[in-house]
Amino acid sequence: MKAVIPAAGLGTRFLPATKALPKELLPVLDKPVIQYVVEEALAPSAVDGVVIVNSHEKPQINEYFSVDKHFEEYLRAHGKSKEAELVHEAGALPVSFAYQDDPRGLGHAVLCAAPETGDESFFVLLGDYFVPEKQMCVHMQEVSEAHGGASVIAVAPVPADQVSRYGIIAGERVESLSGIEGAADEEPGAVWKVSGLVEKPSPEDAPSHLFIVGRYLLSARVMELLRTQGPGAGGEIQLTDAMARLLEEEEMYAVVVDPNEGCDTGTPAAWAATNARMALANPAIRDAFIEGLGGARV
Ligand code: G1P
């Protein structure tokens, strides 16, 4: 099974930095954002490779995930074997590429990976967010396996005035994740059976307050439906719309997660906060980071 990471965007929120550096390669501490997402995607046992949907404008991402023997040898020859290993690890990750040169929406980006995902279910991980502990997709795989391989998405509560930014589900809670018995309807661990999906509804039209957080485990049938999916919200080909059509044919489940389990890197403010959070959580960096803040006060 493959995991798909859409990464063809222009990164306009991070200009001017993204004039010459793809936003996916912005570092969180010493590692590019997208490497955290790739490592998270590889955590479920069913996943054996990651497909990055890139644009031809950002060859630096391909370069980053390529083996660079020459550089590794140079580092080893200069007594930097630990650094050589880090370079090797990035190049050795099981990453392949698909291309979306025309930005026609998330659904279209996912469809561009169809030749790589084949006739198997696949994960989709949106790249502006990563989960350091990597358990979210693992739990989704567990729920899918308990329901005969059904599609599973991660959802979380959102205030009513923000529903129009997201995909929102309709449905009812049917169970809890094993080991988290008793989770209330909108608490982490609750599992819902999905009966409807709406992309960016107005608050009056939202069927619940649970939004799709950007982690999907989808049946191969979604790729077929995306081939005939017309534009939806914002004139874009929406993944949510193809998933809504899937509901007419197959079951789908949603796992309620704590979105703070993951780190947002989608805006400069969120990216900076994520760097701070990761620095504070890293014993090797923590003290120097706090000292480096100098007189800064919240
Ligand atoms: C996309 C999805 C939406 C989801 C959101 C999560 O929207 O279409 O359903 O809730 O990601 O971040 P976008 O952020 O691309 O507008």
C-alpha cells in the first residue's frame, strides 16, 4: 500500500522564502517538513512506499530524496559519519514521484498519483501538518482492518464559525478505538460511521462540527471516482466530493483525533510555533533554545 503526499503547491504564504526553496523543504529544527510527513506515512505496517505529488517547478524535493553517494563519502572521509548517516537516511527513504503541473485542487492532485497506487487502498497525508508520534495513521489502519478494509478518515471538532474552511462529516458514533473505551462522541478515540461529507459548508449547512484533519485511508475506488469528478467548492476538484460519492457504494469510518497531537506548518506563525514546540520537546536543544530566546516574553 502506498501513501500519497500532495506537494505541488506554490507556497505563496511563505514568500519570499519560497521564491527559491519549496515550502516542503523548510526545516523544522534540522529536518525538512516533508521528511516528518514521509516518516509518519511509513509508520502503518501496511505502507511500503510514499508517493509525493510534486510539480516540475520544484526538483529540489526530488534531489533531497535521492541518494548522494559522493556527499556521503566526502562526509565519512572527513570524520563525519553521523552526518553521512543522516544524508544516507533521507536518500534511502522509499519515495517515488508523480506530477501535478496544473493546480486543479486536492482531488486532482491525488488522482495524479493513481499510476503509483494501483488497485490498492492508499493513505493521503496533507503535508502542512505532521504527527511526531506517528500513531494517527496506525490507528486508522486498525479501524479499517476491523471493518473489512473500509475507508477511514481522521476528524476533530472545530468551532461552528470555522466549518467553512474544512471538509465536514455527517454520521454517528458507533464505537471507540480499542483501549479507549467510553470516549464521548467528539472526544479522541470515538469512531464514527460516516453518512455524508461536505466540503467547506456554511455554518447553517454543516452536518456536524467534525472536520477532516488531513489524514485519509481510502479505498482504491476513490481513484476511479476522481476521474469523473467535476469541480466543487472554489471551482476545484475536491477529494471530499469524490469521497461523498464513495459513500453511495461503500462504508466509511472516521476516527476522532486530538489535532494537537500533530504540528501545523501551514503558515509562518504555525511553522514558527512548531519549531518552538519541537525545540522544547528535544532534550538536546531545549536549554540552548530557551537561552536563545533571551529576553523574549510571551
Ligand atoms: C483540505 C480538504 C479539507 C480538509 C482540509 C484540512 O482543504 O479539502 O476537506 O478539511 O484540507 O486541512 P484545504 O485546506 O486544501 O482548503
